[in-house]
Amino acid sequence: MKNSFDTQHELTINGEQYNIHSLKGLGDKAKRLPFSLKVLLENLLRNEDGENIKEQDINALLNWDPKAKPSSEVAFTPARVVMQDFTGVPAIVDLAAMRDAMEKLGGDPAKINPLSPAELVIDHSVQVDGYGNDGAFDLNAKLEYDRNKERYEFLRWGQTAFDNLKVVPPATGIVHQVNLEYLARVIFNEDSNGKKFAYPDTLVGTDSHTTMINGLGVLGWGVGGIEAEAAMLGQPISLLIPQVVGMKLNGRLPEGTTATDLVLTVTEILRNHGVVGKFVEFYGDGLADLPLADRATIANMAPEYGATCGIFPIDDETINYLRLTNRDEDQLKLIEDYAKHQGLWRNDGDEARYTDTLELKLDDVVPSLAGPKRPQDRIALNKAGEEISQHLKGFQEERIAHRDKSDDEQSRIESEGPTTNPDEPVNEAQFMGAAKVNYKGQEFELNDGACVIAAITSCTNTSNPSVILAAGLVAKKAKQLGINVKPWVKTSLAPGSKVVTDYLEKAGLMDDLESLGFNLVGYGCTTCIGNSGPLADEISQAIQKHKLVVSSILSGNRNFEGRIHQDVKMNFLASPPLVVAYAIAGRTDIDVYNEPLAQDENGNDIYLKNIWPSVKEVSDLVKETVTKEMFATSYANVYEGDSRWQQIQIPDGKLYDWNDASTYIKKAPFFDGMTVEPPGIPTIERARCLAKLGDSVTTDHISPAGAIKADAPAGLYLQEHNVEKAQFNSYGSRRGNHEVMMRGTFANVRLKNLLAPGTEGGVTRTQPGNNLESIYDAAMAYQKNDTPLIILAGKEYGTGSSRDWAAKGSLLLGVKAVFAQSYERIHRSNLIGMGVLPLQFKEGESYESHGLTGQEEFDIQGLYDKTHEVTLIATNAEGKKTSVKADVRIDTPKEWDYYKHGGILQYVLRNMLN
């Protein structure tokens, strides 16, 4: 390695000599950099090799202009990679397939190995089948193992076959909480060739909420699985030196508010300001009183406010949290001394140079929730009843409009493709907004606005003891008053780690939560990622038959359309204590300040204020119950797993023995036909549009997620392979099978393809011919004719989770290019990583402004190496040509290398081969 800036230095800590790259000698330019860019600067200095990182790259960062548009590319080398199982399984599948490809091309397959620590936490596979009783956890765990046997066998093989790969077994916790409480080093302490080295802990993760670790001062963010795989294989992550927005926090949260209210407020402010592709850094005197758990909650939501990361500096609160979570005292001394030496320690009054600065007075935060379909759409709780009623009215008007269609129009839609419910004729009773239900011996009326799912789940909040214990106190007060949740509400508690249930039990609140139906259902991501499990048949049938507009409330970070449950149209994010309160109310269109949540057995009205705990109650309980010993016990044997995990048979060998009969694990096809020489820049001619989409199309809309419908292409495929409907499992659990995943791409039930107006779901019209087909069937027909495909889209294409299958599935369907008004950062990168070309309309232009219908034939002209602009020629059926200039969104030279090789994995494989 080179040392152009003479920063190699020895630092004595705990009597030990550590080799570091010191920032002290770099002067005021380095001193005034934001915290996050100091970490990035150290990363460049330490990895300067004259090829990936050159002296001019480091100078570009030292001379960072906070106001300038990002233009300088640097190579970030993360110290480690974290994965969850939904995204981790296909990553390991790809690595296994790369080993096969390496051997086939004459290389050594053992070279395909993580070169830096890779840690995978199995947390996304548990579903809420059982709930509301003491046996829910065991039932869900059993079903999880039954459904995922093939996946777990594969992961156990990977753990033994690959060096540097560790797997945290199921029923342990959520990856981001486990990362926060156990995996994070903050400062790496490494021995090499008899010397000790210290450097900042940095990472990328295969989940967009990897940013939660920013709360500890660890720089990291979510990437697609393909980028993570490359990082595991030693490839640096290319990025433009970003702009950094500083958000100054002052004051303290007022009585009655929670960390969730704070994060929803921050999300709204930053999303409105515009921070996509930027770093966000929090500073100010308000940090002195902001607990680490609250910081982590804010950092977690970086994808929701659009930033690459949302980072906090290292300070006394960081050390206090690390001590609480049982980190070694010598490690804490290393972290503090290193951070202070490098200028990474927060001191009162410190302010760096920022691109923009925003200020939030914590005293101004009010109780809030967000929805009904975007996390940034915050609603102040005192206005929630009114605003949610307005949203409900909008859905009801849609239903009325559907009812009022003429019989001819209704018949046309039903004959040409799916509608909201094509299974039965329209009749007036279906549109009344109410249904009589008999469930478990109780008869009640289920109405529009009913809350049918109430879930305390997701890493965002279950890592935060204050909001979890507040939920327990709400349950305790409700129990004392003799009130309960409504019978139609599916309740669940899915903590992010076992520590959560430990302190709930110590506080004596677990029984109170269970008395309201919030029984433990599993340790993992459940409702927040669509693993909410089925509603009771009686409830689901009433919703579908009467087209009821019902809602969910969850303490999560995602509430996109179609994500939580296919029967649920409105989804709201809220703090855990509010989740309990709304479950008691049984509806979301309620003014919780002025309307009673319920009546006690004597008919007395019970209001939110009657069951809401004070800030002092909560803080005192946190101090009394959350202890270092809990973390020591919970993580003592974190990699061992339960008896089910230990009994799984592990296949032998460095090459995986693929089972052709498996419907979970299939050899990835991305290396089929691969040659030693790269294919170069492709030609895209006579392409057709597979889908024409609007604004804010998320990776949830694109990538397969949630339940697999029996009549969907993926469901039909599974049935053809003798899989019963009850064993379908979710799309996420089958991410290791490309046959399932490509059939589910663009199949979200809420996807509106403007090529097929009047429909929802994975439907398109083929050209020429104008035939209505599923997107999968249409894509296969196009492939038979060697017809390349494009996607037309609006603004913010690919927002949401870092789902690599949104790009992988697009490629396998035959999509060669996407033409959008703007992109979310991760998805644009993922498209390039899979060899799909991202094009962008000029500012102020769109497919509408150019009159593109999507029925044209498309040629892309002027696509050459490192070109910034191409011309799209659209030819309609009459031969009229429309010429559109488009920006090529391949932003860095490294991304061009990936694209010329047909993808990032092919690039890595050829480099290793050579």
C-alpha cells in the first residue's frame, strides 16, 4: 500500500502500540470535514494502492466543496458485510454458482471466498401464523423450519464451505438489532503479521436499514446483494464523494412523545428537503440528552428520508451504550482514545462544514404516526382521526366509482384482466362498508377503517427499550381498567432480540402484553416486511366479499402499498404504545384525543390519556430493568442456535451439490454461457415496453414480496412442481430460486401498469397485437422472438428496500434498459450491477411530455463507453418517429466496467480468473 500523505502513525492505547492512519497531520481541511467524510478519508488513506485509490482521490476528498455537485469518484472499502437471509441466501447462491463458473472457466473455485468478515442473520423467514396465545412462538418456529429446510441446509453448508462467513441462526433477532447490540466493533482491532492495527468499523449490508448502525457512529449503508457479494470478494464500492447535510438537534423531547414521533418528524423534514444520494449528519447540543437507542431509531430510517446514511458522532453516550451491551472494557478504551485522536469524538459546540444545515428543536416534536402508504407522510396525532377519515373517504370513492361502472364496462374489464375482485358480479351489498362477522363465538360488525393488524415489530423500534416498555405500561393500565383489544385485531409481538423479552419479563409487563394478545410470535422481521401471516378466514372473507377498506398499525419503518397484507389498503407506522392503543380502539379513523378507545365493564369511557405512561415512568423503568447481564446472557452462544438448527444435516464439499428437485435453491443462471472475454457495450434495437409506470414505484412493486398467489405465474410454477398451496411460503423465502422470483417480478397486487389501464397486478399488453397477459408470460413471449424490453417510469423509480431481485428479476425477464425521470440510489446501482442500463429523462421531461404511449418500438442510439447521453428513437405503429435525448445514469468509471462485463459479478469473476 502507498502512503502519499505520510499518515502512518503509532498510537499507544492500553499499553499496546496500534498502527493507524492519523488524520492529525492533514491540517484544517481534514479537521473541518463532517464526521462521515473523516471516516471515508481514513478509509482512502489506509487503502491507497495507486489503482483503485490514488493520491488525487484523497486530494479530492481533502478539498471537498460542500456546495459543489458531486463529481469525484472514490472507492470505499468496507471492513465487513452484513446480510439478512432473504437477501443473503441469493448472495450465497451466487457465490456458489461463481465457484462452479470459476471451475468451468479453468480457475480455482476456492478463490471465491469472502475476503472480509461476512455476517448473516436469519431473521426474515418467520411468519405470524400463530398469534394471541402462549403457543404462538413454538408454532411459528416449527413452521419456519418446515418451510425453510432446504434454505437452512444451504446456509449451514455455506457457513462451513466459505471462510469468513458466520451465520446467526433463526429465532435470535433482527439483523440490525443484533448488529447494534453485538456485531458492531465501532473501531476494528486487528492483528496482522505480528502488528496491531486500529481503524473505523465500516460496512455495507444487504438491507437498506443497515443504516441503523450509524447511530453508533459506524459508517455503513444498504446495497444490493450483488454489490455486497462484490464487497465480500474484495471489490471496493464506487461512489461519488457525497454532499453532506447537517441536522442540528436542540432541546429535549416533551412529555407524551416518543422516539418514534421524533423519527417520523425527522423523516418528513429530510424527505421534504431532499437528501437522496446524500449523507446526513446529526449534531448539536440536543445529542447530549438523546439516548443511543433513539439515535439508532433515527439512523434506521435513512432509507425513508432518502439519504445514503444518517450518522451520529462517537461520544460518551456511545461508550455508555457499548458498556451496557457488554462490550469489552479494553475495546471501549480503544474506541474512545482512537476517536479522540482522529477528531471523531463529539465535543460541545463542534460544527463541521456542511452542504446545507437544518435545525430541529426537539421540544417541538408532537405525537405522530405516518401513512397510509408512505413513511414520510407524517400525521400529527391530534389530527390523525380527521386525516385518516379523509384517506378512507378517498378509498370509498374509488369503490363507489367501481360500483357505478356500467355493466358493459364492468364486463369488459373482467374479461380482459384482473380487477379489484373479478371473481363475482358487482352487487350493492358489496359496497356498504360493513359486514357482519361471527368469529370465535363472537358476532360483530366489521367496518371500513377497522384496524385488523396491530404489530409491535421491526428493528426501528424494538431496539429501543423506552418505547417497548411504554407499550407494556399501556397494556398494564388497560388490563387494570378491564379493557381489551377488539376481536378482529390480529396482534403480535416480534422483538429484535431476546434481550427485549428479558427486560419485559423483569419489568413484569410480559403478562400484561399477553393479556391483550401481544404474545411473542418470533424474534425477527415479520409484519414490517409482509410476513404478517394470514388473517382469520372469517375476517379475510368479509373484507374481500364486501370490499372493506381496512388498516394495519405497526411499529415498523415500511408501509408501502401491498406490503403488509394483500387485504389491507391503509397501513400506518406508529410507536409501540400507540400500536397497543389502536388495537384497543379497533379502528384507525378515530380521534384518539377526544374519542374513547373503549368502555370498561361498567360502561365508563376510557381515553388514551387514561392509559398513557409519563416520560418519568418509562425512563425509571428502563434504568431499573435493562442490564448488562441481559446482553451477556442473550449473546453468549449467538451462533449455536436451537436444537432444530443443530440437527440440520450439512452437505460436504467446496462445490455445492445442487438438487434439481429443490424449489428453494436453484443454481443461479447469471454465469450461463459466460466467456473469458467481456461482451462489451450491448446494442438495444427494436425493443418493446414491458411496463409503463408512474411515480414512486418502489422495489416492493418491482421485486417479488409477500405471499404467493395460487393463480399467479409463481404459484402455477410451484403447483407444477407438486408444491401444495399451504407450502408456498413467501417470495422472500424463495429468493434462492430464480424461477420463482422472475415469475413474481412486477407482480405486486398494487402495481398499476399504464399499458393495461383498469387493472392492478402483474398485467401488461403485448405489442404488436395489444393482447392482455401476465407480465411474466408476455416477457417469455418476447424472449422467444429475441425482442429486448424496456421499462418506462416516472420519478423516484426503485424507492424502498434494497431488493436485489428488483434488478435481477428485471434482467431475467429480458429488460435491457429502464427509462425514468429519477432513481433511488440503491436500485440504480443494482440495475447496473446486473447489466441493465438506467436512462433518465432530461430535467422537466417525461414520457408524457414526449407523448410516449409505450406501444412504440424503441431504438437506443449513441450508446458508447462512458457516454453521458443517448438518443431514444420511438417508432409508433404508423411509422412516426419520436426522438428523445436521455442521460445515461452510469455515473462512475467503475460502473462502466461493470456494465461492459455484463454485471458486477462477471467483472469480479473475470478479474479473479486473470
